[in-house]
Amino acid sequence: RVTISNPYLDPATSLFAEKLKLQCTGDGGLVVAGRAGFDKDGRALGVGFWRVAPDGAVTPMVTRSTNAYGLTSLTTCNAPFGKSRSPVGPFTIAADGRILVSSGASVLAVSSEGFVSRIAGSPRDCENDGTKGISGFGDGESGGARFDEPGRPVEDPEGNLWVPDQRGCALRRITPKGEVSTVL
């Protein structure tokens, strides 16, 4: 059991209100996706991604205030992380530092500067009308491809992303140009 606490608070006080996903890093650290910090009423103050170093130091990667929720757009992508609905699904860290995350019916990237963009999948996940993406199963260019509950993306040395398509019972590849194909 590991407890991650804020070094400026009582050590028994947990930093994370909700840990939704975890990813190990090559140096023995972790990246945690979830909600963190507490207000006086015990509600989470922030949502996003935090890096936990092997020595326990916690550093925010991309986060936004939970108080900003009513001020955020209805889009999940094509927006700064602080102004979007936060994509916090199965994720991995790319070689270039981007956070690659499966969200709804799409695979998204969060840049180190905090900009969220769609790599492949339903363009409706990115529309500012509050609708959910259209799931399905189809290969093709990034916007025409469909996923049905994509799992954690993994990047290979050539820059391809490998994504399990959970309900399609398939292994999908997304090329660096955004072409999606079913491999298995």
C-alpha cells in the first residue's frame, strides 16, 4: 500500500481525492490521473495528471481547478486542458512527453503545454455541443475511423500507437499520420 501525501500538510492527509488511472514511468515513478487537493468541505480542488517521482515528490503535469468546471467548454479536445472536459481514461506517456489517452470513442493527446487534441476516432468527441462521440468499428483516416471503447494506447519506436479496441475485440494501429487499421 502506498499513500501519497502533500508534504505541506499533515502526513496522514492524502493528496489525491480520487485516483482514476495510474501509469508507471521508466524511472520508477508514477503518473496519476484523477482529482487532488481538498477544500475545507473535503471536495477535490483539481483534476488532471500528476507525476510522482521515485522519491515521492509530486509535480502537476496538466491540471485544472474543479471550480472552473462550470466555466469550461463542452468539448473534450481542440482546447486547452484548463478549458476542456478533462479526458481521464486509460493513458500512457509518449516518448515526446504527450499524454496519450483514450476517451469516449476517440484517442486523444494532451501536449506538455496542456493542449488537448484528437489523434483518431469520432470527431463528435471534439464538438462543442455536449454530445458524445459516435462509437463503432471502422478503419480509415483519423476522423473516419471508429472505436468502440478504446483501451490504453501504447507507442512503438516508429511512432505508431497500438490501441486495444475493447468491444471490437481487436488490436488497432494508428500511424503517425492518423491512419487507423485493424491488425488483429
